[in-house]
Amino acid sequence: MKKENSVPTMKDVAKEAGVALGTVSKVVNGLPVGESYRIRVEEAIEKLNYQVNSYAQGLKANKTYTVALLIPNMQNPFFAMLAYHINLSLLKRKYRMLLCSTDFDAALEQEYVTMVQQNKVDGIIGLTYNPNLVIEENTPFVAIDRSISPQIPCVACDNFAGGQLAAEKLADLGCKKVAFLRIGSSLTNEPNKRKAGFENGCLSRGLSYEMKILDDGAPLEEFEKFLTEHIYDGRLSFDGIFCVTDNLAFSILKMLRRLHQNVPEDVQVIGFDGIRLFGDQDYICSTIVQPVPEIAEMCVELLLQENMTVKPPLVCLPVTYAYGRTTSETE
């Protein structure tokens, strides 16, 4: 007889539902049973408030139902948005997410990879910056934005098309001379293709352009100096600016205000990523939008596929343009 206030067991569920213990086990583990049996077991589970022991379940299936996400930080709204949607994609599949914030530290990235491998996670999704990252061969891994090896799939948006779209949009909006501003990692990665795409778009539309490119860690004041050097008689010589991230665009907008340049009247600005105020409100600037929910879903889907050999080395997902009040068109 079940003691009062004791934790209900699978046997208690079987007794309450009037079914065999094996039937309860099948329902708990998602295996097929007759519909009437499944309903009776689920009703008994709810009535008794039976909690599935996911740890024991994992040991039996040789799984932990846990996936690690390596991400540079949670302060950057784009990284936060990515983590949010990856977590949602995992929850749909009854997996948990172990969040590892690396703060762009290459050594810490490797420490986290080693740690989560020792904890037997079922896989790792990583947006990493360590060019020498070592991943055990039997550890499922999906990279975001950077190809690590031919055996590890990489998921990214179509960065080349995004850069080209930004140039074409500025041309369509009447710009004649534009600037390309970039700050970012010197590693070879997919976002670097935004530059080539932008150049291609400028050339195809006959747009005159200049570039100012800084590596991560360089002072943002270099951009303000660059802009100041291009002001003549109080007017900026550029009538359009493409920033390779919305974060950078946000900083550039503040610089333009300090330099008494009106946006979008004097100069139009387009960023990249699709960042919104407070995560779900207005875009912080006109922007090339990354399909973050689709990127997250693709990462999880590839990671949890059983057959690693059929996984593509690179998946590029399409981008779109969104108006965010820093270009001259109306909503």
C-alpha cells in the first residue's frame, strides 16, 4: 500500500491506471501503446503527480537529454536571441540546454568543451572563436557562423547575399557614395562574406564606396575619426553607411548625432542582424535580418540527427531587409 506523502512510483501509476507496469514504461518513454491505455496512464500520472526520473531514463537510453550551447556572451542582443530560440527548439524535443558563456575567451571555450564532454552531453552547439578548438570525434557538434572542419556542420545566414542586399537597398534609396564599416574577428568565418557581398552590390549598382575595417578590441573612436575626416563644410561626404552589425550601427548613430549629421535626411544607415529594442519591439535601425528561429531549429535538427555522415558541411539560410527608421523610406 502506498504510504501517504511518499513519492509516487511507476508501480503506483500502473495500479491507478489499471494497466501493466510495462505499459506505463512505454508511455513514459514515448513508445506506441493503444490510445485508451495511453490516456489512462497519462491521467494517472497527472492525478498522482508522478515525476519521470529523467536521469535514470537517460542512463537506460545512453543519453542525458542535455545539449551544451557555447556562446560569447548574453549581453549582445543577437547572442541572447540565438540562445533563446535554441532553447525553445530543444525544449520542443524534451532536451535541456546547458548554457556556457565564453566571453570571447579561446581558452575558456576549450575548457567548456572538455567539461561538457566529461559530463556526457548529447551534443554541443557552438558559436566559437578558438581556431584550435579540439572536439572529440564522437561528440556531435554543430558550429554557428564558422566552419571548424568538414565533419562538423556549420549553420549561418547568407551573409554574402545580406551584404549585397544592403548595398542594393542604399542604391535604391538614392545613395551615391557609401561607407562600409566593420569591426570583428580576424578569423575566417561566414560573417566576413558581408564585405564581399557589399562590394558586389556596389559594383553592380555603380555605387562609390569606401571601407573602414577594425579588428575586435580596436577603439570605436577610430570610426568617429574616419567620419570626421569625411566632413566638408559641415556635411558628411557619404550619404549611406552599412555597418556589419546592428551593435556597431547603434554606436555609429550616436557618433553621427555628435557630428551634427541627421539620419536619415543627411545619411542613411543600414545594420545587420535584425536586433529589436527589448528583444521584441521596434528594430534599432534599418537592418538585414538574420532568420534566428530558423538558424536555431536547423542547429538542433542537425545536432540530433543520428547519421552524422549525411550532414552538410554548410547550411546558409536566407536573409531579409527590415525598415527601422534610419533609411528614408516610410513604413
